[in-house]
Amino acid sequence: MSDVAERIIKVTSETLKVDPGRIKDEMRFVEDLGAESIQSVELVAAFEEEFDIEMDEEAALEVKTVGKAISFITKMLEAEG
């Protein structure tokens, strides 16, 4: 597992109070992990803080699964890199 994936799972686990062992790439933040709308915004903020990036909130909120979040943030980090 990549460093980005591990950090996303850690942040998701802490924000949504879900056991990190339960979090899989294909899981959806809302339907599978129980994120409510305010928690979705909190997740975006937590990812921004964790990775020291600035995400477009609309684009970030369109990311519905853990795997897509990993891809989205990895691409952002590569673009900055």
C-alpha cells in the first residue's frame, strides 16, 4: 500500500470513527462508511491538512470512494511535485 493510501485511510478512520482495518479502496464515504454531509467537508479539510494541499472543494466532494480519493490526491501531489 502506498504512503498516500495509508495516510488517507488513517485520516478517514479518525474523521469518521471507523476501524482502519475495515476501510477498503472500493468503499464509498457516504454509503459504506457512513459519512454525513458535514463529515464530507471535514474529510476534505483533513486531507488538505494531512497532505498540505489546497483542494477544489466541489471537485473533492465529487470523489465518492476511498480509491478515488487516493487517485485524486496522488495526482494533486504529482502536479505540485
